[in-house]
Amino acid sequence: MGAFRKGAGVKVPFTWKVTGWFMIGWSPEFPVGEVRPLHYFGQDLVAYRDADGRLHVLEAHCKHLGAHIGHGGTVVGDCVQCPFHGWRWGPDGTNRYIPYQPDRPNRALRLRVFPVREQYDCVFVWHQPQGKEPQWEMPDIFHKFPQFETDPAAYYRAYPEFSRRVQREPVHPQIVAENAPDSAHFEYVHHATVTPRVLDWQIIDHEWRFVAGWPDASSDDPEKMALRFHSHLFGLGGAISAFEGVQNHRLIFTCTPVDDECSDLFYSIWWPRLAGDDSEVPPEPLRKRIEQQFLSTVWDDLKIWRYQKYVERPPLAKQDAKPYMALRKWATQFYDVPT
């Protein structure tokens, strides 16, 4: 994949502390009773799945003497227990139990809570720099495009066969989002033989919605599309997409800031089951084909993103200027910068 300066994040005129829903992994990576350390948004976090199967994400350092609960912590009922002195913290972040004064927990202490949503094995947390509650709900991956098959049972599972994570890349979420109105790069970055066109785009509150089409090269009608790509950006955390035409799969591609220099990227594809196959697991020939033709595309983009410089006033071509600048204006709502 080539050498590059790890951590040399692109310089941007806005914060890396972005508001929105962000993916942190897949549900099977968080089994019941396990405590796991995470680091996102420049903060140490702890994730644990309680005895009832609910997943919780809290700030990681115990308010007692600062131990990292994600390293050696244990699950007790719906609480997570600090490995240093056994203090227990509840899903709401409150101190629930101190072993050497069991009747007097310190109710004034509270760990910050990061709201969690799980969908079809994908795990999302809400981040807002000042800790405000979610300002909108994470959209449903399958019901985002109800005109297509919405039953998850009609698709092979996405994780682990059709899912990929790329860690600590020097990429800001806005750089990823700006691919949405950019159809011209497909020819040069993804080696597309037909250049797609942005057919429609609209802004609805925190969502950027667009449809792109690949013209049918075998047709004399320039408006006939062999393939359409429907995509909705749910803030700057990522995009939920569906293909219509010669392919009919769904996918999600996300970008989650780790700190002020890099992000983790997550990619999952739900591929329609082959006729007569009721297995959750895709057959090996299909898995290899999806890997080669689709899962590899993220590496194509990374070859550009890793070295890209952010241009504040780009000299855009006429066809790109309106949607490109509209997306940038839309994106400003996700930067809550204290004044």
C-alpha cells in the first residue's frame, strides 16, 4: 500500500471534534461480559456488554484514582468494575458501589456516557464535544432505502466476511464526505470504464442525499443508466448506500476520528443471497469476488486521502461547483466550536 507518514493528518480549517453518530466496530467484537478499551475523539473510552446483553460506552478513567477501566475491568450485572479498587460504575455513568463502604457509593461522581446504537451488527456511538444528548437518531441501515429489499435475511451477513476496518489513517471525515458530489474521480481513482454522473442531490437537515448513475454504454440513450448508486450521508460519520441495476447490494462506509490527526474507517457490504442458499455465510467464490471487486475500493481512495492537502477555495469545474460547495456549507453544522 506504500509508505506514508502515519499520524500526519491533513491540515483542515475546522475541528476534528465532530458532532454525530460514528461507528466503532461490529457487535460480535463486544461479547457479553467483556470489557474493552477504545480511543476515539481524542478520549480514552471503555466499552462493555452487560449481563443482559446491552452494550455501553463510557469515559475510561475511574473517577477515584484514574485507573483505566478498559484494562482489567470486569462486568458485574449491568455495571463495570474498576480493576484498581473495585469501584463499580453503572450504564448511566454513576458510581453504584464502593466495596469498602457498600452502603455509601459516591453519587456525586459520574463518568461521561456515550449513547450507543447497534444495527445489523454495526455499532455506533453519539459524539458531541460538550457531551450533549443525541440531536437526531441514527438512521436504519436497511430501511433507509425502502424501495429495495429491506429484510436482512435476504442478504448474507456483512461481518466478518464482507467487512473491513482500516485503522489510524490521516484522514478527516469531511475529506471522505466530499467524495459524495465528486463523480469525476471514479475514472482515475477506481479505474471505472464509464464515468458516473450525479443525477440528483438534496439536503435534508443533517443528511446529504444523492443519486449517481453509470450510463449504459450499450445504449444510444445517454439517459439510460446501467447502475444507480443511492447514498445518504448521516452527518459526517459516514454514508448508507444501495446499488440498483446490475448490482443490488447495500453498504455502509464510515469514518470515525481517533484524535486530531487520524481516523478509523469501517466498511460493510450486505450482498443478496444466491437463489436457494439459506446460509448466513457467503460461499467462498462469492467472497473472493466481492473482496476483489468491491472491498478493495477503499484502498484506492486511501492512496489519495493519505497525502491530500485541503484546499479551502478550490477552482472547481462548472458541473461540480454547486453540489461541492453546497456540501461544504451543509457540513459546517457538525462543528460545534466554543467561542
